[in-house]
Amino acid sequence: MKRMSANSIGILQGSRVLFSDFASDGVMWTGSGDRESRFLVTFPEAFRGVPAVMVGISLWDMDHRTNMRADLTAESVTETGFQLVFRTWGDTRIARIRADWTAIGPLRDEEDWEID
């Protein structure tokens, strides 16, 4: 369990089309085997500590003739951002994926004291 004792809690949300490979004959649409797409999310303001990050698929455009395989995760989460990572494998053909994310964590407050 992540316990937050800060006076200020921040919640950031975002959405990102990770790729649209159908239009460009990209590897997610034309390829096979292990494939990966990464996007660096940078928070507009740093959290005071590492936030909890939740991700989800909000648009899923797949070829119905192949197996649907997807792995979406947040990796390398820090106070300033994270890597939004989508993976697939096998014969899966993906035209487009949009991912939504939410980060929740402590924020610096004007009443916080920094003692050196």
C-alpha cells in the first residue's frame, strides 16, 4: 500500500495515440513476432515522491483475422514522468492504439519546510 502523508495530492491525467501503423504500413500492422512502442510522458510539474501510475487502453483498432495480444504498462516511473509502453507478439496486427493514464502522488506545498 502506498501511504501519502503530504498536505497536497496531485492527480494528472493524459491520453496518447501510441501509433497509427495502418496508415503508414508500420511494424505493428505489417510485422510479426515481438514488437514494442514507447512514449516518454513528462509531467508538467514534478511530484514530491514517485506517484502511482495507472494505464489503460482507450482505443483498440485491431485486425479481426489474427489473435489479439496486448501488454500496456508504465515503466521507469519517477517524480518527473514515466515510459508508456505497449507490446504485442505473434501474428497480432494492430492498426492503432490510444492509451490513457492517471498519475496520483504527493505534491510540494508552499508550507513544506526544506531543512539542509
